[in-house]
Amino acid sequence: MQDLSTADIGRYAKTIEVSKRVRWEIERDVIRGRDFDLSKAFLPSGLSLVGEIDFLSADEQRLYSQVQGRTYACMFGLVERFITAKAMELCRAQALGDQTALEALLRMAEEEVKHQALFRRLEETMAAVMPPGYAKTADPDAVAQAVLCNSPWAVLALTLDIELFSQAHYRASIEPQAGLCPLWKDVFLFHWREESQHAILDELEFVRENGRVSAAERDIGVDQLIGLVGAVDGIVQAQAAADTAYFCAIAGRAFSSAQQERIGATMLKAYRWQYIVSGTMEPRFQAALFGCLDAVQTQRIVSALAPLSYAVPSQPDMALPMAA
């Protein structure tokens, strides 16, 4: 095990301090006896890309945001299954090492378990107020098992990407958007407060793992990371198709085949933007990932992402500015 620098131990300690200060409970602090307000949007347009569909009424745009907002919560619940498992592996690896780092990682694992419980609670609440027919297309345990079969380097790179885009989404799009459902917005406020510390820990652990692996192992990790991105794209393709069918079934009017195709294409574009492209554009992630790769490895990743590069907002006011 690599020894930790004084600076790194200080960063682990800082996450513990902040974790204690921002700690929250699901019912007491987040839910507070509230239900979802279906008269308001859930996911902001900068993420849902609903503004790119010009034939939806205001009510249909709101419903579209609610369908995507439901999936947004479910997707975080899904990925946090493997993130929790990975955090527990990191705890075991550090058990006889620096105890400050161990406490920080234990707190992260416990908070991720709580986040999974939060998103299960949200799905129950949304299922009770939204029309029947919604379907989740990926099984969290199966996804976690598939992800964790890859090298620690690749898993930590993917985890860092997810943690950082969740931060960027909240800061740049969710927090400043007025008029969202108060409960839905608060969920991601409280989620952001704890995930801010997780992103720091993920970055520390990724850098440590990168310093441990050989050049050959890192090269394998690049291929595995590319494969994981492809797997994420497979998940979002299936969920976008299911959500398109659900939205069209509950919208209250019939859409033409051309309109349904447009809704489906925009749904997929939005999900690729949310769960893949926005993360790869985040400057902090680019610095961490590309800073440890050579030119050939960097080009392999860039080439693999090229087919998805179209999935950015087409309207300037919908762009998601990424903060470093």
C-alpha cells in the first residue's frame, strides 16, 4: 500500500469534517412529509433538452421533465450500487493503513447506502402519484457485478466521472433553475452536499490507483473504461426507449410516428448528454484522466466518444456550463 502524503491526509480529514457538518436524514431533512408537486417540472431543460421538441405543449413539456426526472433519480440509485461496493473494497484495503483515510471512506460508503435508500424512497413516492406503466430497464445488482469485474483503475475512473457530473449538473442546471418541484430539487441539494466530499475522495483514490498500476495495466484499464462507457450507453438506450413509450402512452394525445421518433431521438440525446457526454466535458475529470494518459491512449478514448459527441444542447440557453 502506498504511503499517504501529509497533504492527502489533510484532504481526507477535511472530507470527514464536512461530512459531519452537512449530514442529513432522509425523512427528517429531505422528505419532511412532502409529496411531489406534479404541477411543476422535475428535471430542468438544460438536462432534459425538452426545448428541442417544438411541438409539445407546456403541460407536455412538464410531463416530459417529470418522466426524465424519475429516471434521473433511478439512475443515481443504480450507479450508487456499484459505487457503494467499490467504496467498501477501498475500506478493506485501507483497514490497516491510515485511519483518517479509513474513516473518510467508511463515511462515504455509509452515505452511499443512505443515498440508495433515498432513491428507493423517491421511486415509491413517484410511482404512487404518476400514471402506471413506467419501467426500469437495468438491474442494479447485475450492473454492479458487471462493472466490478473490471480493473480498479477503470472502475475508479468511471466513478470519478459520475461523481463529478452529478456536481456539475446540480451547480450549473438544477440549483439555479426556478420553478422546479421543491421536493425533487431538495433531493439533489442534499445529495450534492454529500457527493461533493465523495468526489474529492474518488479523485484521491483514482490518483493513488494510477500511481500504483504499471503502464501495461493502465493500457488495459483504458480499454476497460471504453467498454464501460459503451455499457452505460447500452443502458441509456434501453431506458430512453422505455421512457419514450411511457411518455407517449400517458401524454393524453396521440403523436404521429414522426413525432414519436423525434421524442425518442431527443430522449436518447438527453440521456447521452446527462450520463456520458457532460461528464467527459467536465474540466476536473479531463484533467484527472487525460493527465495520466499518453497521446495514443487519449486518442483511443476521444475516438470512442466521437459517435456520442452530437449529444450536447443545440440551444445556447440550454448549455450546461462546466465548472472546474
